[in-house]
Amino acid sequence: MTESRHSKVTAQDVARKAGVSQSAVSRAFTPDASVSPVTRQKVLKAAAELGYRPNAFARSLTTRRSDIIGVAMGNLQNPFFAAALEEITHQFARAGLRLLVFSARPDMPVEEIMQYQIEALLMLSAPLSPRLKSECQVGRVPVVMFNRSSLEPDISSVVGDNAQGAATIAAYLLAGDHRRIAYMALGQENESTASVEREAAFTAYLAAQGHRLHSRAAADFTSAGAAAAMRKLLLQPERPDAVFCANDHLAIMALQVAQAEFGLEVGRDISIVGFDDVPQASWPGISLTTFSQPIAPMVSAALDLIEDLRSGEAPPQQVVIPGDLVVRSSARRPRYTAGG
């Protein structure tokens, strides 16, 4: 045996077996390329017999398109982002795109990421650092923020309807006769733009109805931080009768602390509301009232933005996807009079 059985099959091998040129092999595996049906069939048959797979990186040198989208991940402890990443993987694959996923940490290897010739960057609830933005501008790589808004007009974003959702939750809690209403924020100061927007709309609605926020606590991006924030709220001399949490991840932990550590019946002794409607929100024993952020439409909007930006057909845009209040048992329901 003169060759190793594990030697890699090349396009030259396929061309030799099919009796065609190497360029014909390349065209046969390139969508919309000019090649006769007979030649394409001969190439595909030879490739199947030899076990040949085209080299996507080599093809990108010819087409000058890598079809690779970078995805910068924030904190995966929040189940919303795990579900979003799964949907992103499915929708982008159907569009012929592949993902390069990396952690959006302060020391991320920006130069190394750019070496993969990504064609766009999707920031999955992660902040865009000045350094990364600069590298993207130099490389002409469009950026789309997901579940995080940007004040910069040259950056596209896709978010849920934070303002409408928070105002809807405030109205629901007031209608349920809650008067000591607290807010659990995510991160410190402007760490989470979604949390900031939700808190602003929530407190504005309360103020418009003649009420003010009873108390507030800030959690970090971990379950332990959410638990500590909930303990802080419940250990006050006069504890709140309702807590609106910046997202479902915080709300689920707040619910568990209220039940397990303080013996409260959630939905009767205290109401807890979240934001996102993650799959776990509907689980028995949680049954969380929340405001939905529909992941599939949000991902579809992000994909459309990326395709438009890649082709240069549209300027940067800020897209808001509407959601709905999802009523479950974690919050006391309003009492309506007959005929109301």
C-alpha cells in the first residue's frame, strides 16, 4: 500500500475520477455557478464515492465571502440567552451562515477573532467595547446588538419592547391592589441597558398613577447575586408586597428565596413578576407571571439586519419587537367587579 487510507481526498482526486477539470469540481459545489447538469452529476457521483467534502475556507478565498458570523456571548447563566443562541444557530444555518461563538470578556482576543474573516458581529446582550468597535470599523464588519440597545446611531440593534412591557407590568400590579412595589435591577448603573429601560418605564408609570417605588435592590448576573438582592428586599422592616425583576433569571431565584427561606406563598403573600418568558417560567412550582420577548422573531430580525448590512442595502436600524403579558400564578390577579 503506497498511500495511507487516511490521506485526505482532494478536488484533484475528484476531477481525475470524474474526468473533468478541477475548476469544474469547484463550480459543481458552488451555488449558482455555471456548470452543466451532466458535469455536476458526474462530479457529485465521484465525490460521493471518494468521500470528498469541499473546503469551505478554500472556497471563501475564491468567493471572497466566509459566511461566518461572529457571536459575542454575555452571561449564559440567564436561560434567555441559551434559548436565543439555539434559535440563532438554527435560523442562521438555514440561511447558509456559520457561527463563530466566543465569550465577550474584557480580554477577548479581538485580533484573533478578526483573523477568521467574520462578515458580521452579533453581540448577544454583551457590551461593545471601543476597541472591538474600532476593529470592526476598520475591517468593515457590521455590528448588531441583540437584547441590548445602543445610543450610537451607526450600530444596529434588536430589542424587546422594554418600555411597553414594564408599563404593562406596573399597571397589572396596581390593578392587583399592590402598593409596596419593589424593583430588582440587573447590574450596577448602566451595565444592562435592558434593565435601565425597564426600570425607567416602570417607575414612570407608577409615578403617573400617583405611586412611587417602595424599594430597590441590584443583583449581579449570577443566581447568588439575585438571591442576595431578594434577601435585602425581604429583610426590610416593611417588606414589599410585589417585586418586579429585570428578567426571569432574577425572578425565578427571587421566587425560590421567598418560598424556601422566608416561608412566603408566592402569588398570595407576595407577587413576583419577571421579564422574558423563558421556558422555565412555565414549569410547575415556578409558574411565573412575566412579559414575553419572542425569541424567534427577534432572531429573524437580527438575521435580516445582518443580511442587509452585509449587502450594503440598508443603513443601521434599531428594531423593537413587541411582546405580551403572560399571566401565571406568581402574581396576584386583579379583582374585577361584575361587568368589569
